[in-house]
Amino acid sequence: MAIERQPEPGPEAVRRLIREQVAEADTGWSLGGFGAIAEFLRTPGEPVAVTADAGGVAVVTDLGAMRIDWIAGLRPVAYETAVEDDRWSHAVALCLEAAQAAMNRRSVVTELGPDEAALRPGDREAILFDLGLGMLQADICVRSADPALLAQLRAGCGQSLFAPGNSLTGALIAAGPHRVFQARLGRIEVYQPVPPADGRSPEGPHTHVLPKLLASGRTHAATAPIPAGWVPCAHLFPPHPARDAMGRSQPFDRGRHDAFQAVWREFGDPHAVALKDEVMAALGVGQGLPALDSRADRAVGRVARCQTRALASL
């Protein structure tokens, strides 16, 4: 399936989408790329401060924070992905053209100085360090004011975090400093401790750094239908109709389903939208399906079957 280049949405449509999803407590967010990602999730009932200004919108909780800037050229790409025979996922990638998305791509640990852009004023004197992971669309950083950890970070400057014998990774896991993932379109900050390598991700904001995936050099997973020349810098995950924020199954919610379908029709690939409509119509009357010749078309067909079964269960 060729990914059609739909008309790019105007700035106000993009801002409306982001404002609406920021207001939705169950929408999840991520920033980063293939192999290093920060996730921002709100936990039920927690205090939250949402602020907006001429430059963007920010959300701050006790566990983490996020800011999305109103950057020119920002393009949402909504899509659905078949996960299993009876499950699917959905997302909206917030994309920039590759040249615009490119960050600093440092390859060694580097001290950046006080984090003057920190989303809480009390964090702005803490020192920011780029971990040197070399990702195209995000600088992967940590922030600390702890003298002992600062000494270890400074001792590791100029070296690869993954160099043989480098003890800094263990020190970071033990100390659990703030993680700060920065992109051209904004940042996510995570204040929770770093879970151990064999530990489960906590509810709320958290991060993942997977060296083997980073080594691939990919900007995103092959299953994400991102148009050529564009790079996903962040994602938003509107509430799913069949799963909660932690991926646990729940009774199918028609309202959530319809809400994402409206987003998908506005910001998704027109070919995929039309094809799924055709497949679901055929399934509804027991007719033969249209030709699904490509891998991507077959994936659309799988999503259509999943959703047809879910809707029939109501």
C-alpha cells in the first residue's frame, strides 16, 4: 500500500488536536525514537497543572512533565496497527521533515549546563547531560543536582555510555536522576526512579533505552506508516476502546472508538481509510473482500476484521 501524501493540516488543526488530547487525562504520550523513548502517562486522580502560552502547551505532575511547542511544519500522522488476531493499536505520530527534526546527535556523554528550559522552576539550576546516544530526532539526557552523581557524570564526559567497562550506566540506574528527552517539538521529563533491568515499568511517566534497537539506526518501527522523508519525533495515544492505559483488556467502549476514528479520518492515510471502509462494508454483508495485495493492505484488513468483531459484540 502506497502511503498517500494527504494535504498537510493547517497549524490550527494541529494545535486543536494537541489541545484536545492534552485535556484528555487518559491519552498517553511518548517522545524519542527507535530504541530510546520517554513515555508520559497520567495516573488516576493525581494533581496536574496544564498551562498554555503563545509558544505551546505544557502538562506537569509530580511524576513527570511534557511540553509540546507550536512549531511550524508539525504534521500529525494517525494510524492503526494489527497486533494479534483480535487486537489492534492506534496512535498519532507527530512528525517533522527529516532535516527539521534533526537534533545534535552527540555520540559521547556531554555536559550541557543548567537546564534553563526545565518545566518546573525548581529544576532549572540542576545540570543537564546529554548521554550521547546519537538519535536523530531526540537528545536523550539526564538532569541532576546531586554532587556525587554529578562527579560521576563529569568523569564520564567524552566517553560513550556503552563503552566497555563504563560504570556510568549502573550509577544512573542506582541514582535514578530525572530523564529529559528533548526534540525540536518539545520535551518529556521523567521524575520517577529508573526501574532495574528486570523490573516492570511503573505506572505513569517512564523511559526505555534499548541499545540493540538504537544500534539499528532506524528512526521508527517498520510497522509505523510514516511518509517518506518524515520522522516521528513524538506520539500521542488517544484512549483505546478495548484496553486501558497499561494495555489491560477492558469492555469495548464505542465512544472511544468513534473518537479515534474521527482523528484517523482527519490525519490518516486516505487510502487506508477508504480501504478499511470497503473491507468493513464487505464483512458486514458477507461479501467477498477487496484485493489486499500488499503487506500494508493486509494489515488494514486485519484491523478491519478486529474492529468488525468488536462492534458486533455490542
